[in-house]
Amino acid sequence: MKNFGVYLNPSYTKFDEIFNLLRQLQTEYGLTFYGFKSQQEIFPSAFNHVLDDTDIKIPLDCILVFGGDGTILRAKNIALQTKAPILGINLGYLGFLSESTLADLKKSVKDLLRNKYKLQQRMLLSVFLKRDKKVIYQGLALNDAVIYKGNSARMMEIRMYNSGRFVVDTRCDGVIASTPTGSTAYSLSAGGPILSPVMKAIVVSPLNPHILSIRPMVFQDKDKLTFRIAGTDLQGKLQIDGINVHELQEKDELTVTAAKQQVDFIKLSNRTFYKILRNKMHLGK
């Protein structure tokens, strides 16, 4: 590995620590670090390797993402474009998707250069929003796609189908469709199950359903899930990985499937997913 992309949480305040470490690594190992145009104002003037996020022509071997899980979610589009794996360096609180810390960065880079790592593939969701039978939005979710009622105090009515077959009709505040990676995020807060991040499945978790018997469900990755918004004049929201991407209207139809694309994450340690759960979420002993 020689060429590294660097993606930063813009709200972090101690950038000098990061850039000093990168300069040391550049000098010691002859590495090249590339920033991205969308974050150009963050990088010092001496950091003269800046790539256009939308047209990356330099082959990257790895993307170092400095921040929490939210920053890693924002970096997924760069990973998809370059096909470079992500190494998360946690600067946040929980850091579920991170594999290293700022204090361990030098050791982590050494391990990468010695090929002491594994690649872990993470599933994505392919999301299509239709209105009047026309696709008006499409995107990819690493964590989740969320139908939400927005600012209204009223519930939404959502009808769910699996490969054209009716599943359930529920009044609720919204619905979360998540990947196994996202099962420890918003879906978990809504009472959804925890799935191993390397599984291939789709978790559907309703938000505050009107009927208590409506519970979270797990579907196969080959299933085609459709959510139809009915019986309401609410102006809802579609969120992808925590960002509002489109307004929702009555009779809109959201289709969610497993995407063909995947994002690779670098795994350096022998810590199991279950040990991470115990440490970060105080799960049992």
C-alpha cells in the first residue's frame, strides 16, 4: 500500500494532531496521502495532494476515515468509486465501524504495509423511490433507509410487500430498512435485532407502530421489499444513512433490495464482533 485517501470529520478541532502523524508516516514510509476537494479548506496548504471527489483518477489503496460512524457513512461514496477499503480511525464516541484510534494509527499503518490485515465485505441497500410509476430518487445505504413522518404529529400508513406479496399494513411514525451493519444503529434503537455485519439480510423495524403486534422482521437478501405510503396527506421524509434525501408524498413507493455493490472494511485485530458488542455496548460480561 502506498496511496491513501484521507477523509475527515469536519467538526473535529484538533486537525494538527492528524496532519503531524501523516507527515511522520509520509517521511518514514514514503507514503502519499490525498485529501478531497469537498474538504479542501480543512487541509493545510502544504497538503497539496487533493482529489476531486466526483472524479477520482488516482488509484487509492486505502481510505483513512478520521471520525465516528457518521463520518464513515459519508465516506462510503468515495470507497465505492475507488473500490478502496476503509480503515476507520475513531474520533467519536461509540465508533462501531472503526478499527483503530489516533493513538494506534502508526501501528495500524505498519500492519497494513506488512499485509497483516483482512478485508471484511459489508452489504449495501439499493433504494428506489417512485412517484406516479417514475423513479425520482435512487441511492445506496450502508446503514439504513428510513421512511419518516417528518414534523407532523400524525402517524403514517405504510403497506409493505415482499416480492409483490402483501406482508403487513401499519400505522406508525415510519419504517427503518437496515443492513446487518446498520442493525446496531437506528434500527437497534427502534427495538430491532442485532445481526453480524457480515451477514446478508435486510432488517425492517417499524417506528412506534400503532399495533403492538407489529414487530421488527428479518428478510433474505434476495427479497425485494416495497413500502407504499397510503391514506395520509403527510409530507414525510426519506433518509439514507442519516441524511434527508427526498420529500415523501401519499402514494409514493419505496423499493429496497440488496445492492450488487459492497464496501470493504479493513480488519486489523482478532477482536470478534461479539467482543466489540460487549465493550462498546456493555452487553453482558
